[in-house]
Amino acid sequence: MIRILSLITTLLLPVATMAAGTRVETPTGRVEACLPSDGHGLLAATRGGLVERDRAGKTRRIWTAMNGLPGTRTWTIATVGGETWVGTERGVARFKRSPSGLVLHATHRSAPVRAILAHQGVVYLGTWGGGVLRRVGATANFKRLPLVGKPATGPERRVTSLAIHAGRLHVGTAGGGGGNGVFLG
């Protein structure tokens, strides 16, 4: 636990080197979420991209919009069916693991993705301003879930967290439902 915390605190302005020698400073000092990477190290969602660190704490790679993410600012990370999903300011990215690290597999553009939840073959994306998106099975299509009794716009569309409890999807929002969140069946 202490090792992971020390890795997080050392994420200060790494330099990403892109093809053709372009050098980009990425402000990765603010970590929004982190996830152990299957014994290979640590992944950190930062305002400057997805940081992939090895077991020794060395930055292996920084993923940004310049190399495939829908958006550079990353908000959340989750493991879904053996893949790593990353919520960004402009949608979600899916990665597969290879011996050399992560490989970008697919992306889906949407409102900013702040929460990712997988439950019984269904993937839910909580977005900031776009409500909850739902994907069933291996399809690439996401459908917006209706919020019963709620207007089409407003704070209940700004999702901050998702959870399943007693068979129901619970949606934490930025002020929706009087600050109590929205509950879907």
C-alpha cells in the first residue's frame, strides 16, 4: 500500500515523447484514479493522460489524445472482462494487455466518462452531462438510459459514481435528486 502511494505521489510532469520527436509536457501530478495493473505495475488516470508505471515505479508510457485516447484528461479506470477501460474527457478507451504493456483496442466518443461499472455482462458509463450509457454484451453500441421522472438536462445528468445494490443501479450525481443521486431499476 505504501509503495502504491509513493508511486502516485511521484507522478510529477513526466515527458511523453511522440513519433517524429515531438516532445509534450503532460501535467500528471493530479491523480483522479489508480488501478494495479495485473502485477505489472500501476495505472494512473491523471489530468495529463493515462500513466502506465512498471513495478519499479518507472513511467513506461503516457497515453494522451495524441496517441489514441478520445481525450487527454482521464477520470476513471476499471477492469472489465480482462480489459482495462479508461474514462476520458471525450469518451472511453479500452485496452488489452500484451507482454510489452497496454495496447489500445477500441474507443467510444461520448460526454466525459467519470464512472465505469460492469455487472453481469452489462457495462455502464457514468458521464458528466450525458447521464448513464449502457452496453450489453460485446456490442460496440451504447444506449442512454432514461432517468424516470427527471428532466432531459440538469444536475442528474452529471454522474460521479455508479453502484449495484440489491439488483438496482444506483447513480451518484452532482446534485441530482436533491443531492441524493438517482436510482434506476
